[in-house]
Amino acid sequence: MAIIVKFDPSKCQGYANCLIEAPEIWDFDEDNDVALLIQDVVPDSLRVKAEASARGCPAHAITVENQSDA
């Protein structure tokens, strides 16, 4: 089952913890100091990394849901 990563860029404070935890899912816009979600539908094989990126976000800008819950 796939999962959905949701991101609120208005909350992002540019720590880039998400990118460190899951570079397959995130990129970083250095000009604007904000994370970029590059993959919002994520295979279950990346679940641990997606959840780590959400937990690691001090701004609470990231949530992870099962695709059926979205």
C-alpha cells in the first residue's frame, strides 16, 4: 500500500531535517530556504523514511497518511 505525504510549506522554517531523513521524497529550495516535496505518493518501502521526515520536522509541517485514509 502506498502512503501520502502532506506538506504545509507555509509552516516550513528551512531546517531541512526532512531532506536529511528522506532524500528520495524531499528536495530543498536554497533560494527561498524551504523544503520541496518531490514525491507525495510514496511506496510502502519508503514508509519509515517518510515517517522519520515528519517526526524530524520541528515546525510540524509534514504529515503521513495511508493512501486509503487520504
